[in-house]
Amino acid sequence: MTNLVEAIAKSLVDEPNRVSVSQEETPQGNIIKLRVAPNDMGKVIGKQGRIAKALRTVVKAAAIRKNERVTVEIESIDD
């Protein structure tokens, strides 16, 4: 699942080498943390959050096929 998020994010941003994805397991499900450069946050979130919502929808659809619960969090990398 992290590979999917990473591939989508790297295709959206200007600095793909600064994209990092990590996964955390919790009792409520998995949390995928997407970290991008501060100047790429807008590209990943999109106008009114449309791109972020679409990314979460794709990940949720893939997770349902595997019978999992997944949440995607988008964060900025602090320099």
C-alpha cells in the first residue's frame, strides 16, 4: 500500500526525491504517513483538498480489496 501512495505522490510533486512514506499499525487500522517538501504540499493537497481526497479514495479502495482499514496522513518535511 505504501508503494501505491509513494508512486502517486512522486508523480505529483516537483521534488520526488524528498517524498517519504511510512506505515504505522494501530488497533484501528494502518496509518500511512506521506511526507513531502513544504513547497509541494499544495500539489499533493490540491484545490479544496481534491487531490488529497482522491488519493485517500484510491488507497481506501485498495485496502478494502485486502480487507484492511487504512488512513492516509499528509505531512510537510521540516527542513
